[in-house]
Amino acid sequence: MFATAPAGAHGGPVVATDAGKVQGAVAGGVASWKGIPFAAPPVGDLRWRAPQPPAPWSGVREATAYGNDCMQLPFPSDAAPLGTPPAEDCLYVNVWRPAKARASARLPVIVWIYGGGFVNGGSSPPTYAGAALAKQGVVLVSFNYRLGRFGFFAHPQLTQRADGEALGNYGYMDQLAALRWVKRNVAAFGGDASNVTIVGESAGGMSVNALLTSPLAQGLFAKAVVLSGGDGTSPDPGLAAVEQVGVNFARAKGIAADDPHALEKLRALPADQVVDGMNLANRAPQDPSTYFGPFADGKVAVDAGAAFAAGRFARVPVMIGATSADIGGRTGFMVAGARSLARRLAAQGVPVYAYRFSYVADSIGQPGAQHASDIPYFFATVDVKYGAAATKKDVAMGRAMSAYLVNFAKKGDPNGRALPAWPRYAGDQDVIMDFAASGKPVAGRDPWGPEIDATTVAHAQ
């Protein structure tokens, strides 16, 4: 059940969504609404189905606390620990806007898509809070999407009963449903539904690549930011191979491949048995495999790498980058992938702004910026991430990076007053913005470019 209260009972702002009214809260000059359902709980018969519309409610729904993050096994070393206990009922959206903004303000909208390898993550970590960005004149939206076997799963009996419904990539379907919710509802919160920027990191960045190329995402956003999302290459094993992975999982739970009630038994499994102990720390391949993850199904998700190469993608302004000590190092999948995608899109006339994040917080001291360490700087939540250990230099870098992001969301160009110039990327010039170890944004020719290109060519041979 959810809490209801008479409109204005607690002084929080009330907004009417297409499913009912929600009452938020105001703090520090920012209005926020949390835990708004954008789809029905994907439980019971809705497990492994495309997201369905939420049930409308009467009265005013209290929206001052995050809904549960999606079902998963958290792990202690997560760069952004969850703020809620995971649960299967998790399809909720959160909104922040400047408190004084009117509903008619038509502010730029930034939509955040979290990472976590498609098996971990959520919208509740304090590092992902949208207040600091909202103060800079945008509406920030975050949401949850299904993970692990809840988000990416196929089985022959699911296919037989699909009746034309999309299959397999339920987590991606949740992302599409959240973006459709934004398109329908964000104007009521003061946002401009025609000026939406999607931002994702790691698995979220891969999701942005998937959305840029998904036939179902057309018209849902106007700009995109890919943080450590690789080059867009997507596995395309074919539905039968992914179905076999589902059959393997069912067999591991004592459900035979030819059991006519296999789907009912799978949907009756307790949620923790579906997770089955899997998270980012221990998702090593099994034999036989019982989990595959996102795949190119041809309807919700295509092979993004091939689509980018063929020019089949949303031609919107894109910001692309990775951290200096990202997964795989300077010639690894993240750094080289960001470079490859920036060059590929720029060559097709797309406005691209490429970056590398080399800054390391003063309190850490180690050389090289690790995977995901750029997030609190783009969110301007450095003080939240590092607490009392955050230095003036740390905070200044966050102030600059978040300003670039907000400018990009406003006009498709990160440049603005009092910021070092960030040139649009062109392959022949090869100029990127380095958020440098010195604590300053510095634009210049990519010093790693020749090494990355040589290594990429060597691997291809």
C-alpha cells in the first residue's frame, strides 16, 4: 500500500500525473518527488512480461521516499551502494526540479540510467540524487529497471505465449516505458518533453547506445550522454540460444525442459532463487550457462555497433567518454570503445563532444581515475560521495563538469561562460576534453590516440 494525504497536508508540492496526483517535498531550494510508479509491479504473472501501465489511484499519493531498487544481490564494494532494500516490485521514477520553477517552465530534462553490469544498481544511491543538478536549472529524472534474470530472460514457453509481445530484454523495455512516462508527464513537473537528454554510465551507457539504435526509442529523447559505455557492440546469439540459457536455469531449479507447466513454476520461484546468488562480483560464466544478459532481439534492441556503422541511429548530439583507468585500461573496451564511437558518429555528421576523466579525488591519491569515479562530478555530488574528505579542488571539478552537462542538456553544446572551451569532436583534429589530474578541464589532441588506434588495428588482425 502507499500513503495518501489530502493535497497540501504536509506542505509539499502536488503534481497530477496521468495515473494520479503525487505530493513531494521541498528542501534546499529543490522540489522532489520519489517513488512514483511508471509501470505495474512486475510480479506474479507479470514477471517476464513487458511493463504494464500502473493502476491509477485516487486522492494524493505521498512521493517523498524512493521505491525499492530492483531485485538483486547487492555487494559491499559497489561504487554507489543502494539506499533501499531490493525487491521485485521496483518500477518507480523520481523527479527533481528547482523549487521556484513554475509548472510551465519547460526546463531541460536529464534522465539518468544507472550502471551495474545489468545485474546490480538502482536509482536510490545518494550519489545519484538530482538536487544539485536541478539547482542549475534542469529537471532531473531517475528510475529503476529490472536486472539479472528478471530483466533479461528467455524460455521456449515464454516465446509460445508471447502473442506478439516483445521478448527477452525486459530491462530495456522498462527503460523505454520510463522514457514514455517522461514524455507524457514531465511537463507537469516543469520539464520540456521535447528536450530530454538521456545519460547513462557503464551498463547505463550501454543502455544509451541501445536506445540510440532501438527502433522503439525514436522521439523519446533529443540528446545522449554515454559514460563508459563502450562502442555499442551487442551480442546477437539468436533467440534459440538465449532460450536454451533459460532452459538451463529452469533445469537447475528442478524444472524439466518438457514440463508443460515450466513457465508457471518459474514464475512461482521466490525472487532470491531467481537471483540465485549472482551479482557483479561473481557472475563468471557457468557451464551450462544460466544467465546471458541483454541481447540483440531485433525489435527492442539491435546490434548497436552494426547500426551505428550503417547509420541507423538517432542523430542527436552526443557526449562520449570514459575514465583514464577504466575497465581494461587505456586500450580496453571502455576507453577504446568511447574513442571508436566518437569517431564513428562524428564522421557521420553527428555533433559529438568527447572527454576523458583523469581526475582523482585528493583523498584517494592513487594514479588513474577508476571506472565510475566520474559520476559524482557530473552529478555535482562530490561532497556526498566523499563527505568531509572532499576538498575545494574536488568540489570545483564537480562544479565544472556538472555545468558542462547542464549546458549540453540545455542546448546540445557543453560550452558556457567561465568554462574552458570544449571543441566539437572531429576525427582529423582528435580534440577531447580531459578532466585532468590537475583539477582543471583541458582540451587538446588525444595523447593516447595513436596507441589506442594501433592496438585496435592489431586486435582486429
